[in-house]
Amino acid sequence: MKSKITALLPPLVWLLAGLAVLALFRIFRKDLAAMQWWLSHVSMPYKQAMSAWADKVSFSVAEAVCTLAGAAVLALAANTVWRMAHGAAVNWAGRLLGICAFGVWVYAAVCAFWGTQYYGESFARKTGLQARAVQVEELRAVTLWFRDRVNETAQQVPRTENGLFAVSAEEILQQAQGLYNGMQQEYPALAGPERKIKPAAYSKLMSLAGFTGYLFPLAGETTVNVDCPAVLIPATVAHEISHQRGVAPEQEANFCAVRASELSGNAVYEYSGWLFGYIHLYNALLRADPESAIEAAAGLCPAASADLADNSAYWNARQGPVKTVSQKNYSAFIKGYGQTMGMASYGACVDLLVACYAPRAMAE
């Protein structure tokens, strides 16, 4: 009995230590000075160093880690079954404590190297670009202005015989280098090292879960879904790079994706960024002024309309319980860091877009 209790001490200590780290995060997360110190001196330097290492391999480190973790779980399950089949003792308490300790430490690491990002200085605060109350007339003007930019740039990208966007995901990822050069000139806070964007080997699984890309905070690495229609992959890349550069809230990352795409000087990224921004603005306008939204949609060029229809068809075909569960879990994950809108915050970039583009849109 004593030996069994002794065997429980190591996983118990690791579990308690992990819980202590999470407690420290919860205590200090509202202390802006403490969070900013951590981000400046620990988190961002760590992620930049790790991403430099991850950049040396062509595969996604995040997917490799997940694959190894899955293999370890299967090996543990197989070992448990084998021991039970041969009448050997199984230390259930020890294994349960070990699994709990591992899970707590993974979450603690994510909080340390990603969750803290939500409590430091935001992109809006660093740059002085603040979202404000939006008038319907402003929203209408900016939506129509974005539609016109979509129509202009839709003609500048390669297309198939059927008129659909025809740039491969591989080409899009290759063109990502230097994407933020213009953006960081306008917003120096977004300066950072260039890193590769990794194509996801598990892209089909990502689609079933409803995800287009993610930043792996433990390696500072970005991986994107390359199975979905390519027309919005450039905007996804721009969105995820903003996360690499320290932008946490999704609404700010969406704004950065649009603005960085516009400033990139790359027609493929410009079109995708304008279309991405138009989708968010149109959805907001549809709720605020349905007639104006119908007017905006009616003026969209056939090429862009075809791209949107193709994208919608792809995602509609992948609706199901996997996506429902994953989206609910991720929404809860985001809310855990004070992002009270959860997944809905992906559409809240509208205020920032209007604040930035209304002067140009209203002047025309």
C-alpha cells in the first residue's frame, strides 16, 4: 500500500504545480504592467526563438506534436488493455493523475504563451486605432466602397474556365513572404521576423471542425487549411501572421488581415483581403439595413459572386456534429480569456474597418 501511495506523489506534485501556474495566471492577468513585461521579456522572445527553429522544417510542428500525442494515448490504452488481459495490476489512480497533470500543464503553457496576449496592450491601443460607434450610413458607404474594390481586383487574379479563383494554395503560401512589410511601416508595433506559413496535412479534418488556420503558441508557428477554396486563404494567412506578431483578439486580427492585404502590393492578397472585409461588412449591413445590403450584393461582379458561392458550398457541405462541438469548445476557450463575444468576435472587425476606411468611402 505504501509503495502505491509513493507512486502517486510524482504525478500529484506535477498536477499541483500546474494548478499553481494557472492560479498565478489568473491572479496577474488583469495587471497590465505584469502582462506587458511577460510578453516583452518572455513570451514573444520565446515564440520568436521557437518559430525560428520550427521554420527549418517543412512540416507543421503543431501537427507532428498532435500526432505524437495521439500515438502516446493509443499506446497507453493498448498497454492498459494488455495488462488487464494478463491479470497485471493497473495503477488507475496514478494514470488518472498523470493524465490530469499533463492536461493541466498543456493548458498552463497555452495560457502562458497565448492567453497572456489578451491581457497585454492591444493592437488598437498600441496604434491609436480605436473602434467606435458606427452609423448605418457609414456602414453602408464602407460596404459599397469595399464592394467596388472587390470588383476592381477580381479581374486582376487568374481564373479557371468557369470563372473561379485559380491560384493554388502552394503559390499563395510562397507569396506570403514580405506580406507585412507595408503594414509594419504603417504600424511599427507589428514588426517581426519573417516565418514560413505551413500547409496543414490534416486540412480535411480542419474543414470538418470549421477551422481555416491557427497559431501554435508553443512553437510560434502558423498552419493553415489548404483544402478549402483558395480564394480566402490569402486573407487567412494575413490573419494568422497578425497573431504571430502579437495580435490576439480576433476582431483586430481580421482588421489586420484586410489592411495588410491592401498594403501588400500583391493582387492575389488584395482581392482576398477586400473580399474578406466585404463579407464582414455585408453581414453587418444585412442586420442593420437589409435593403442596402441587397443593393450591395446586386452590384457585386459575377466573378466575385461565383467565388463566394463556391466558398459557401464548400463549407455548407461540411456542416455536422464535429464542427458544432469544435466551434462551441473554441468559443468557450476564447471567452475564457475575456473575449465575451466568443466566436462571434470574428465579425467584430467591422467597427475597426469603418473607423479606418469611412473617410475614404464617404469622400467618394
